[in-house]
Amino acid sequence: MSTTYMAKPGEFPRNWWLVDANGLILGRLAAKVARILMGKTKPQYTPHIDTGDFVVVVNASKVAVTGDKLNSKEYQTFSGYPHGQKRKPLSEMLAKRPDEVIRLAVKRMLPKSRLGRKMLLKLKIHDQLPAHQYKAQQPKPLALEEAAAAAAK
């Protein structure tokens, strides 16, 4: 009788990946990054264990969106007080806080639990290519150019 393999914390290596978001579509980038953070790209994937890798995203302000999302998509916050609701369009968020746009897109694709919040801590987002401080971890470049080529057509 065969048994199902269940990963245990600490028995698998964690890799570091470098993603250049220049020209990539926001949703497709977020979906691929979320799969890596969850560990679904590894054969050791176990749903209740964090088996994912670290991801460093650079050039966050150069991410692309399709259609009229720059004007029609809104980010909403609520302070809890009367009239405490604020809305910002995607164009304003990309201008002021491009890292937050990518972080929110990835966060909403992760599990809504303690495990999902732990996975999100492995995502590092920077606006410029040489500005990240993770050179000692030697992140490997992750090729997501096929999404950028599809957007150019």
C-alpha cells in the first residue's frame, strides 16, 4: 500500500526568484507570483504547509493593465468612521504606490488564512531594478516574457 507524501516544515530548499514587471500584465504576473509563493510549482506541494519560494519583483511602476482599468478600477479603503470611505483609481495608485498595487493583487490570490499571510511575507517588491537589497540571496531570474509578448500584440 502506498502512502501520500506530506511535506514537513524545513525539509525542502527555498529558492529566490527575480521578476522584472516591466510590460507584464498585472493579473497574469500576480497569478504566477502567487503560485510560486504557495509552492504549487514544486513537487513537494502540501496545502497546509508553506512550501513556496521567495519572489523579488522589480520595476513595479512599469506594470501594464489591459482595457480601461487605469480609469475604471478603484481601490477602496474604509476607516470605520462615518464618511471614512476612500476610493482611488488604479492610475493614482500606480503613480503613488506601485508596490501596493502588486502586493494587493497577489494577496487576493493567496489563501485567506494565517498561512496566506505568512506566504505574503516572502514577496519583496521594489520600483527600480538595482534598488533591491537581496543580491546576497542570488535570486534567479524568472522568465515571464510570454505574457509581455501577448500584451504587445
